Amino acid sequence: MTGNPFHNTLDWALQGKYARVVAAGRTYKGWVERVHHDRGSVVMHNVTADDTEELGSVFIRTPDIVEVIKPKKRVEWRDVDELQPFPDHNLDFEPKDEIIRACYRNQYAESFPVVREDGTIINGHKRIKAARVAGLDHHPVEVLTVTDDQAAELFAVAHRSQLENATDDDLNEPEDQDSSEDSSTDSNQGDYSSLAKTSSNISLDDYAW
């Protein structure tokens, strides 16, 4: 985790993904382990070059294109009125002014709220509220295909500190006091796309938040 939101997004988007990398006229396919934040260099494993040559582990200094083949993040343009709070979300909150301004100016709340296919919000309640306050009809969201149990655990992980610290006197405190709900740093959002699977063997400890 870095203090740079672009670097964080780069890591979440590419690390641990099977990707296609084009560099110096050659095409490499393999599993990405590391990405250099300044140069864009990539370390890959189990690499195949030009669909024929087996290379093993490869360091690509200056790639032209890095494209994730799997798993892919699923982002959809959803009607905000069709997005509903998670059933266990019982805390009142108000989005910060800067997120409302971002929605008004950019039509985007600085990161993708995470929802189930039916529109239930797993993480991003304040971002959706900010979009509504700013008058947006739609907002892009990351959509996960998960079971009820997986959704409940994801919600709990995303809001753990708030749920543990909540008392009758502080139920009006904003959800997710860290930047995952409120800033482009998005420190708790992590890469939810890797959980968009139907397997019951998903380990939540394997994913970034």
C-alpha cells in the first residue's frame, strides 16, 4: 500500500492477474507479480512469448501495453436509485463535501462503489449518497457475483472498524473513517474483482482491502 492512489490502483489492477504484455514487438502472456510504479516495468511468471515460446519468469523493462486477461474487473453503469444499502448497514452518515463536489464536477465519486448483481451495496454507501446529493442519475460501479455469505463477510471486512467502534452515542459518525469511502486514496477498497467467482472456496484473506 502506498500513499499514491494511482500506484495503489495500478497494483490492484495488475498484481496477481494473468496478463498480456506487448513490448518491443513481442507479446508475452503470464502471471504478473510486480509492477514498477515509475517505469511501468513488469515481473511475470509462467510466461509464454508470441504464443509459442515458454520462458518461465520474465522481467519486462518498458512495456507498451499491459492488458489483464483474467480475472477481469466488471464495471457497469447503474441507475443510483436501483442501488440499495446492505441489509446490515444501520449507521447514519453524510458524504464529505469534496466527494459531493467531485460527483457534481466530474460525474464520478473518485472510485467505484462495489455492489452485488442485484444492486446491494457492499462498499461505497457514502459515494452513492454523494452521487444522489449531486443529482446524478447513474454512476459506474464494480459488480460482484458472490453468495449471501460471501457478501456478508465482504461487508464486514470493509466496515469492520466502524462496526466494532459503534455505540449508541456515535451512530451518526460517517462510515469508513479511512479514505476507502471518501477519497481517491481508496485505501480500503482493494481489488474486489478477484472475488467475482462462484466458487465456495474463496479465502477472503487472499485479497487486498
